[in-house]
Amino acid sequence: MPFGLKVPSKNTLIFSGVAGGIASLVYSSNKYAQDVRTRLAQRVSFLADRPCGVHEMPRKVTVYITAPPGDGLEKSRTWFREYVKPILVAGAVDYEIKEAKSPGQIETSVMEEIVHRRREAVEASNAESTVHEPLEHKSDTGFTSPVENMNNKKKSEVVYDGILAIGRNANREVLSALGKG
């Protein structure tokens, strides 16, 4: 060989072949994963480009995160940051993260929310069936502003468009709570 180089030994060739194969697998896996994330972000980007209507509330999702069995909560947080958050950001979807520190916490939270919404629906249907009271007039202006009252009510009320569960336990607890609620 030129310049005094020696031919590599059999063991060196085997090691470099195996190390190169593993490195190429890791590189191609990361590259394909990045391509998939980019494609998914492009598929939901039309939601970010479309403006909200005047009477439309912004899209909001509740994300429940719990630790996988025998592991810490950081792994689920990493899954959310790597896989879910880029898609939510690309689609301009607001999200609220609720982490469970103990088993059953997500289940009780979802169940209470369902019960609360059902009670509000029953109260609203009862209020519609009763006779409406006459409108009270404001003393300073001489008339009421029902639109202002309705807007104040809508601002305080938060509507969620969906639930995302990150992790096996979170998924099980959410489905169980939906069944019980």
C-alpha cells in the first residue's frame, strides 16, 4: 500500500462494518422520523392558515400525561415534546397539559368534568323550559345589553375540542372515566 499503510486486519474490518451499519441505521431512522414529522405538520398547517370566525372559539385540547409503568414522568414529557407538540403548534391548536402524579388522578378529573358538563346541560334545558323573566333596565343608560352579557359569559367559559392521552396508563384512565362519566 502507498505511504506505508498496512492492510486492515479481519477484526478491524468486521468492527468497522458493524459500527458503520449501526450508525447508518440510526441516521436513516432519525432522518425518516424527521421527514414524517414534517409531513404531518404540513398536513395540519391549513388549520393555522384559516382564520377563526367571529363567533368561533379557538381550538383547545386537553393533554393528559402520566408516567409509563416502572418509569418516570420525564419519558412521557419527552414523547409529548418530540411527537405531539410540533403537530399542535403547526395546527395552531391551544393545549393545556395536565400531569398525573398518582394513579387514578386523571380518571377522577375527567369523570368530574363530564358530570359537571352534564349538570350544566340539564340546568340549561330547565332554564329554557321556564318562562323568561322581563328584562331589567339599567338605570344609567335606560336599556340592557344582552350581547354584552352573552359575551361576558362566553369569555369565562372555556370549551375543549378534544382529549389527548400520552401513555398507556393515561389512555386507560381516560377511557375508563369516559365510560363511568
